[in-house]
Amino acid sequence: MIRKTLMSWSSGKDSAWALHTLQQNPAFEVVGLFTTVNEEFERVAMHGVRAELLRRQAESIGLPLEIIYLPFPCSNEQYNQRMTDFIDGAKARGIDCFGFGDLLLEDVRRYREQQLIGTGIEPVFPIWGTPTDTLPGQMFAGGLRTVITCLDPKKVPEHLAGQELSPALLAELPEGTDHCGENGEFHSFVFDGPMFRHKIDIRIGDTVHRDGFVFADVLPEHG
């Protein structure tokens, strides 16, 4: 029985590769994407990506995108209520699974699993446990292209914000840095790859420091 699945979509490389992996599995039918967005700034939390670019990604992928708007600031109670409403609506539409791009953080996985207990929706982690030192190479070989949108300057050089992830860039990272940014070193935006029907043309705007992080503003090249 094919399982109808919604993919949790951050705009970055891990959720993109998890989507690609699920799309190769005949047991799952990915029927849409969902993302949480700060309703005041119209951006994805931590990644800092504009909602307009999320929509361009979804259009290129060919899947509908559902945006869950979160207030700013957002209490745990508000977050849980909005997510509960979304989960209830997804189940009513016959969704069987939510896909996630998590790799190795046990606490994040447990949180997602606990959030879905008793809902009738199963969490699926298609790239869980993939070695993070070799995964970027698989992504590059598969045609995925991504830029760093946010980084922690205490962990990686701040001049890397806005640069495309590549073997050369990975070689610049300090020793001990997780090559997938799993310890909060960096976040990314995917603009091309096997999950897309066409490349998303982008340019890098201003780089700003906020709340101890460095953000590079990704803009659509046209419009």
C-alpha cells in the first residue's frame, strides 16, 4: 500500500535530499511540502529564507507547499496549537506519513516522534544515520546545489555566508566541523538538484549579524 506523505521542508539541503530519497521509494507518494514561517518577517526560522523563495522551490519541485505561520515571538503553547491544527487537517485529508530530513540529533527525532504519537501519522526519516562526512559528496554527485544562508561565526568563518557549498568550501571548515552543519554550524538554501524541474536563479543580497548568527539574504534573480 502506497503511503501518502508530506515532507517537512526547511529549504535546505537535508530536507531536499530526504525528499529525493523518498521519491525513489515506491512505498511512498510525496504529495506536498510543509514549512513553518515567521509571520512577521515572512522567513523560515534559522535559515532566514524568504517565503517567496520557498514558493519558487515548491513550483520547481512540482508539489503544493503549505506554510504554517508562527507568531513572533512564539510561545511553546502557540507553536504546539498551530502544529496540532495542521496535523489534524493532514490526517483528515488522508496523509499517512510526515517525512523529515534529520540525520543524527536524537533529541530532535524524539520530539518529532512524540509530536505525532496517537495522531495516526507516522514520522519517516529517510536519510537518518547517513554519515555526515560523506553525505555532501553524494549530494554534489547527484547534482544538488546549495548556498549557506546562516552560520554561527563562533564555529565557522563568517565570510562563508552566502557562498555555495562545495568540496573546496568544506575543506575550509575548521577541524571537527560537521560537514552537514548538524551541530548548528550552518544552514542552507537549495537552488538546484534532482528534485527540481528547473534551477532557481538567485543572487546574494546583504549579509547581517543578528542574535549571534550571520545571515546572507538570498534573493530571486528576477522579480
